[in-house]
Amino acid sequence: MTSDNSTTRQPRILVVDDDSDVLALLAKWLKDEKFDVVTVSSGKDALAQIGITRPDLVLTDLVMDEMDGMALLSEIHRQKPLLPVIMLSGQAKIPDAVKATHLGSSAFLTKPVEKDELIEQIRKHLHLSGDNSNGKIPFGEDIIYRSSVMAELIEQSRAVADSDITVFITGETGTGKEILAKAIHDASPRRDRPFIGVNCGAIPEQLLESELFGHEKGAFTGAMTQHDGLFKAADGGTLFLDEIGDMPLDLQVKLLRVLQDFQVRPVGSVRSVPINVRIISATHNNLEQAVKEGTFRADLYYRLKVVPLSIPALRERPEDIELLLDYYLERFSRKRGEPKKSFSPEALSHLISAPWPGNVRQLINVVDLCATMNKTDIIPLSMVQKALGEEEGDLRTLKDAKHSFERDYLISVLQLTKGQVASSARIAGRNRTEFYKLLNAHNIDPADFRKPPGN
């Protein structure tokens, strides 16, 4: 076995099968291809090995004693949601394959499997194919960021896009959960099929079941025609269930049944209809707490939370705020056919330190309001305060006031010296190292002050 202490190692594959002959054959095939192979004969042993050997991919049988492949798959993705899992089965039916892919299986192959097909799938999901990077689909081009926390989120989202795995997005209101869900859909093999979103908290309880699952003509008062429902409308594509935490308990039971069987039964119908959709759900609520309180079913929660993605609040990524402000000011000017406006240094400092309870959605509204109401090219602090719903005379905390003053002072000094750090540090009475620390704390780049006006 290749040591983890080496600078490079071959991809490590954990093979799980309770048939010793099959296990030996699969191990030989993989070793012939120079993979590092670890073999176990049970799901329980597989879970133990994941923590010890840290495999890059798991290859498992579906039908095994004690813990079968589905149970193993669920537990793997509870612990390591981005770990690729390829499932093999000699007794598979189509519903097994569908269920496995939504639970996180990267591929589902039927025994007896051909060696070439297996190796091809393994290389594909380890991103070892020669032209993989050249055909990469752009991801999240409408998501504006420069922060490391957002870069990590985008990388995680890109990794799960090319599959049918069920995704669960959390984040405060206004952080862009639907935008992220759409980006995942657009980078998936379902990109040419519908992306349909529904806010589970915005539809009256008595109508939500019909809206999701459809209804037959005459199923209830007012059902004058047959209605297919959103699951059927999204067939072949992605259904985005926003604010899933607001779904009534009775309907949670029916949704769980759909996610288990991938069939829907319209209201008033005696037959179920097969559906082929990818589920992405989202909430701003704490569903773990809701499960404890009994307002959200634990089994549905774990069925939805196969791959959890958390979008940070805007105040947790302040380095993105200036970039977002500039982007939406540019978008506003293009839409109105007007010269682009900008925020004064004091206004910009205030916006960066604002709490942003409404997150990016609130930021867009503030930009549009300021750009519309302000008649000059420079938007002042007073206009920003009005857009944020503050009174001009409102007192900030001492910490916020100090932060704002310090940032404005640094900007003024850099403007005076045209971005020369040595000169600015002397004026400020600090050495260069201390001055650079101050600049980094306020996300100020001195190079921005060396550019000619208009650049």
C-alpha cells in the first residue's frame, strides 16, 4: 500500500463486497491499472477504513448482509458528502439505480461488469480522463465573489453538479440560495431540461399538495381540470424546494414517500406516476432544531441532507461587498443607459461595515435606490444611510465609529500620497509592517490609488 507520507500517491480505492471471489477479481483489475486498493468484506468494515485509509473513491456491492450498499452509501455521504461512490449489483432494478444516484452514488453498474466500463467510470469520477478539464462547463458565472469562503462553496457546488445527488442548501434570507441551486442545475447533465422552483412557505397548505403532486379533475371543489403538478413539470430536470422547513408535517410524509419511490400520486388519483427529477432543497431555518422540536420529520431531513451546502451571510464575507456594489452599480447603469455612479469613500466604508440583515438581496435594493435617487455621480454617506433605513443622526457603537474613522483616514492618506505606502506610513506615524496590517484589516489595496483616474 502506498504511504500517505509520500509527496504523491496513486488514487486509493476502497472496494466493498461480501463475495471473496468478486473482491479478488475487482482488486486485481484495479491494481493492474496502478490504483492503490483497499478491500473489505462488509459495510461496517468499510466505514472504519474510510477514516483510516482516506480513500479517493468507494466501489461497493449493493446486496450484502447486515449493512447493504444503500445503507453504506447513506452513511458515507453523511460523513463525507463529496466522496465518490460507485455501486455494483447483480440484482438491480431501475428504482434501485434511481434511489442510489439521489442518495449520492456517482455511478450504478450492473454485474457482471466489464473491466473497461468499470475503469472508465472510476477514471471519470476521479477526474483522470485526459480531456476532462477542456470540456468543463462554466459554473456560477452570475455569483459575484472574491472571498475564500465563497470560493470553497463554489468548488463544493461544482463537485456535486455533475450527478443526481440530492443537495440541501442552508443560508439566511437573501443570500442567494436559488441562484446557487440554478448554478448547480446549469452545470449538470439536466441543464437542457426544466429548472422549477417553488417556495414551500408561500403557498397555502391546502394548495401545496396539489401544486407539487398535481390533481385529477374533480378531486376537490374548484378542480375544474386535471393538473400535472410541479414534480411532473420538472420531469427530466431539477425541482428546487425553497423554504422546505415551512412544509406542513402531513405533506412531509407524502414528500418522503416520493423521495423513496420516485413516484407521485396526484390528489384524487388511484395510480402513481413515475418521475425523474433531481431534488435541491433549501431553508433559512434551523432544521436540526425543528427535528428536535418535532415540527420536521427526522427521516425526511436526512433524506434531503445528502450533500449540505451552507451559504455564508454577507457580513461574514466583507471582502465581497465592494465587488458586489460595483457589479450592481454597473448593471444599473447599463439597464438605465446612464453613466456609472460610485460611492464616496465614507459611504463605501459605511456599506462595508453594515450588518446587512437582508444580505445580497438587501444590497441590490440599496444600490438601486441610491443610484435612482442620487442625482450626482458620487453617492454620499447621507444617501446610503437613508437607503439602509438609518437616520443621519443615529449614533453607531464606539467600535463601529472607530472602524469607520480609521478606514476613512487610511483612504485619505493613500489618496494624498497616490498609493505610496512608505510615505503614507510616515504620515500615519506607523512603520510599513503595521501600516500594511491596517490596510489588510480594512481590505484596502494601495495599488488602487496608483491608477490614473477613470481606470
